[in-house]
Amino acid sequence: MLRVSLLIASLVAVVGVVAGPSVAARSHAAGAAVTVTATEFHFKLSKTSVPHGSVTFTVKNAGKLPHDFKIGAKKTALVKPGKSAKLTVTLKAGKQAYSCTVPGHAAAGMKGSLKVS
């Protein structure tokens, strides 16, 4: 009987060690979500900081001109007025610069930085 109890306890410990990291990885993999509203010539982000890892940006163009959104060496396609686009990027801790790459837009104010912890 003691041998069976030890065997069961060992199996429970092994399952906990194997399943623990898997469960943690799945919860972290969900990532953060940020809504970006683009207008002339400004971005408004729903969050000013996010945890490092996967971040999904939903870019909504509320302006009258096409805009895009670039962060972490990735960018959306050109987003027409009234339309939206999604961009998922894996970000490391630190400050991450973002901008609109349409000529002249970043210089006019469509840029900033996001804190990644």
C-alpha cells in the first residue's frame, strides 16, 4: 500500500512539473491588445505600456487620409479612412518607437514610443 501511495505521489509531481510550464506558456501566449486610433497627424493608443511578448495592435483610421502603423520592424498595409487593420508583433522590454511611414506624417506628429515591460 505504501508503494502505491509513493507511486501516485510521484506521478502527480511529474504531471505538475510537465504541465506547469505548458499552462504558463499558454497564458503568456495570449499577449496584450492595443487599439490605435489614427487621425491627422496623431496616434492615440489605448495603452501606454504593455508586457513584453506578443502584442496585437488594432489600427483604426479615423482620419481623412490613408495612414499605416509601424512598430518593432513590422507595419500594417496602408489603412484607408474609416477602415482598420491588425498587426501582431513580438516586442522586447524597453521603449519601442512607432510611427506612420507615409512621407511627412511622422514629421507632422504621427510618432511616439510605447513602454514595454
